Amino acid sequence: MAKTVIKVENLSKQYRLGNVGTGTIGHDLNRWWQTSIRGKEDPYLKIGEENDRSVKGNSEYVWALRDINFDVQQGEVLGIIGRNGAGKSTLLKILSRTTSPTTGQIKIKGRVASLLEVGTGFHPELTGRQNIFLNGAILGMTKQEIKSKFDEIVDFAGVERYIDTPVKRYSSGMYVRLAFAVAAHLEPEILIVDEVLAVGDAEFQKKAIGKMKDVSMNDGRTVLFVSHNMVAIQNLCKSAMLLSNGMIKEIGDTGNIISKYFAVNKNKAVPLGEIKERTGNDALQFIHGNIKIKDSDIDKVVDTFSDVVFELEFKTKQNYGIDKVRIDIGINNKTGDRIAWLSSDTIGHNPDLSSGKINFQIPNFPLAPGDYTCNLYSEINNEVADWLTDVLEFSVAEKDYYLTGKTVPSNQGDVLLKYKVVI
């Protein structure tokens, strides 16, 4: 029978924006009087808003986490995903005892090693060697136990040449390599890792994920892993938790949770007409945009090899003499590189402006899983009418497109090809 090593019950964390505590001595004294002396419920728990960063709130109190409940079993690797500000890092800080919850409780069985941000647990004035022994002592290990792991830690981190140099002189990559090596090798029962691994290079990330798999499968240790790299989450975690605005949306199979993440993490169709930063004479102006799978109601979550439609709506100036119209869409990857270009001019199509819309249909969509943006361009009579950059964001979901139980690494290009091996 599986053993529960982490149990979280009714966990919430409230912050007052811009202040420490409740902000004033008067507020803090009132809180202490009501809760500690009179035995009443904390009055500040009755106020506060959901932590939705996309809208302006009316309260200075926000709930970074609200009513979180879940269990983690021994040997489980749980992925925690969600957009920025969802509460992932706050949850890990509470589990690591870095901060305390406002309400609720956590029960943890076993030693916890955490890697939450660059510098966690290291003293900058101490050398790499001294920090290894310091961290081991914090975890309750004897000096002899740490010595037995020392060479393995240094070798994994690849920092032997600098092991007797103060870590304040390390690069962020070196810092993370050593910090992860210490956290993973000093035999904690529970390993908590935040997005910090993204600081390392691709080779180290692969190595670190392999190590986390190893400590889980072979040593029966528990891993909590936060990342925006869905391929890493898919490859490492059998189960995942989706957080949104400080609340758990769903916990379950990793593949299913990742699909839900893409579905809830994207906005609906984009009101392009509200964008202020644009170039052109406004003879034709984009006012609305949408990307979807053809004949589907799901917006902005597309799949490789599906039929995809880019829908654009526009308005034109009245009584404008028009001889030639051109509308383009440039597709860029997350580093800003142009990877595809669609143009009505290239295929010899002169758009009909009376309809106020144009659709670009792409059968067998070839883009690999990842995040993308578009540049939109319109031209009338060889003059720029409207030009928008980095708009119409969309994601391609990560799935088992080749039906082999494997995903394609995100660093292997921007397109997927349908192919077969012939002997």
C-alpha cells in the first residue's frame, strides 16, 4: 500500500500588496487581539481577492493560494504547472518551510531538499566545498555521510575546478548545477525543484531530469517538479497538478492535465482594434483575430497535423480608391525567429474587402509543440495600411503525434514531419 508522505489540507496564503504583515502596527495588533486573545476568526481572512494579475483589483489583499488540498505518495513524481502567478512557487515555498501558510496545514514525512531559485540554501561567501557540507548538515547528515557523496556531487555538477572558490563568483549556471547536485545526492526523502533548472544548459537539464527519474524509481524518493517546459513535465511526471489563480483546477494524468493547461491558459479571440502600437495609414485596419482547428470551437489550442484556420477581421475607410490589396501573416517562434509566412499576394489572391474578413486555412499544420506569435501586415495600393507585431499568440499542444508513446524534444526544430523509415 502506498505511503502518503505529503498531506496538504485547506491550505491558503494571503498577502497584502506592498506591505509586510498587514502593513501597520495597528492592524497587526488588531489581528493578534482578535485571534490570540478573543479566540475569534482572523478578520482579514474575510477579505481579499483572487490572484488574477490580468485584471485590476479593488482590494489590497490577495489570495496567492486558496483552499489547496492534495496528497502525494512515496515515490511519486508530481508535476505542478500553471501560468505565471498561478501560485506554484508560493506552494513550494510553504512545503519547503520557507514561508508559512495563512490557514490550513501540511504534514510531511521525511527530509526535504528544495531548489527554488538560484542561491537557495547557499552562503555566497563560502566555497562550493563548504556549502556542500553546510547543506548536508542542515539535512541532518553526518560529516562522514557527506564525504561519501562528495565526489559524486562534484562530478555531477561539473565544477571540480571551482570547488574551492566562493560561490558568489559562480555563474548562475554553475550555481544551479552545484545546488541541484547537492539537493539530489544528499539523500532527502522529498526533493522539491522549481523552474530554476531552466537556467542550466540543455545537456544539464536532460541530466537533471534523468537524475530525478532515478531517485524516484530506484530509491523510492518523492519529487515535486515545477516547470513551464511541458516536454520535461511529460517525460518526468506520471501525474500533474494544474494551478490557476491560486487554486487547484485539476490533478490527474500528466497528458490530460497538460492539455487542460493549454486550454485554460489561452485567451479567446484577440481584439486587435484595441492595440495602440501599430504602423500604417489605417486604410485597412485589423480589428479581430483568432486561431483555431478547423470546424472546432476550441480557440488558440492547435495540434500538429490538424487543419488550422487563421481568422482575421478588418475594417476599411469609406470612399478609398482600391486597386490592389495584400494581407500577410508572419509566424514567429518564441525566440522571435520567422519560421513561416502566409501572403494573399504570393498565391495571387486579391482579397474582397466588402466582407470585412479573410481566413487563411493551413491543412496538415506542421509546426512543432511550442509557443508562437504573429505579425500581421496589410497593404493597399502598395502603401502600408496596418502593421502589427507580436500579436495573435498561440500554442501548439504537446502530444504523442507519432503514436509511439514518445514526444519530440522542444529543442529539435520548429516543424514536425510525417515520415517513415524504409529498409
